Amino acid sequence: IFDPRPIVTLTEELFPGRGRELSERWRTRQFEYTWLRTLSGHYVDFEHTTRDALIYAAHALKLKLETASADQLVHAYFQLKAWPDVLPAITALKNAGIRLGFLSNFTRSMLESNVQNSGLGGFFDHVLSTDLAQAFKPDPRAYQLGVDAFRLERDEMVFAAFAGWDAAGAKAFGYPTFWVNRQNAPAEELGTPPDATGGIAELVTFVLG
């Protein structure tokens, strides 16, 4: 739902000529740390994980990362806004009587801040952080949070994912899954393709159809 591009822009502003490289290394290590911490049983929340990944990426690229810059970059995760096409889509779903939930690796405070930044307050019946499960997606314990919150069977819900790996994880868990593939990325080769792929408008059609 939230557009991550401002974080890339800020990284480039703080590290001219190296920002995109740092951003890519940071994002890769960020996801690797969520998976490693879940697998090893040493969970810390996404804010902590994000800072650790940033510090690692800067060290790996031999960049001097001042504390103030690290704080600014991590805080950017509290200042995100939804993609422009999100509000019309969730308005249509809400008006159709669809119950909506948000399941994210973000911390609860990140989610609440970004929901308010985006003018989406009041749309979601549940705003769920994987902190509740002490396990990041794609761990089944994380996806189970949606089942527990809505008190429905997993095949009675639709899971909409931005990342291909998240779509694959949700499908493996048993959710009917729609992949909002904004980056036109190839499907993951994990044996669990999504039920459908497309843009936000197609997601609305998939849910209501």
C-alpha cells in the first residue's frame, strides 16, 4: 500500500552518487535479516531490524553513516504515504461491504503513522503487525494473524501482496492471493503462484468478482 520511493530519494540525497547502491544493499539485507531472525528465533521488531541492516550496508560499502543520518533514514519509514491509486480502491471495497485488514512486517507505530499520513484512518478493521506473532512474513505464524483477527477460514479471505515472495508465502499458507506487481517483476519460482496478478483496479475486480 505504501510507496517506498521517498526512502530511496532520501538515501540519494544523503549519499550523492552512492545512494541508490546503498538503498539496494540496505533493502536486501533488511529482508535477509527478517528471515534470519525469524528462522533463528531471535526476533526483534522491524524498526530495529531496519537500522541494523542500514548499518551493515553502510559498512559493506565503506560509507560513513552518521547517527543523525541513520536516524533520518529509519524515521522515513514512519513518513510514508499510500500510492495514489490505493484510496479509490479501498473506498470501493469498503463501500461494497468488504472487511479490510492490514498485515505487515512494520511495527504497530509505523503502520499507524503511515495510515494516518495517507488519510486511510477508519478503513481497516484490523491493522496487524507481525510483532504480534514474533515472526516476520513469510512465516506461517505471521499469516495466521489474519485468520485469528477476522475469525474466518483462510480460503474465505483474499490476501493482496506487493512483493512476489509475500504473494508466494501467502499462497503457500492457503490464502487466495492477488499480487499487485507494481515493479513488473517475474513471478517467484517457489511453486506457489498467485491466483491473479495486476494493478489495484484489477484487485478490486478480483475481490468483488
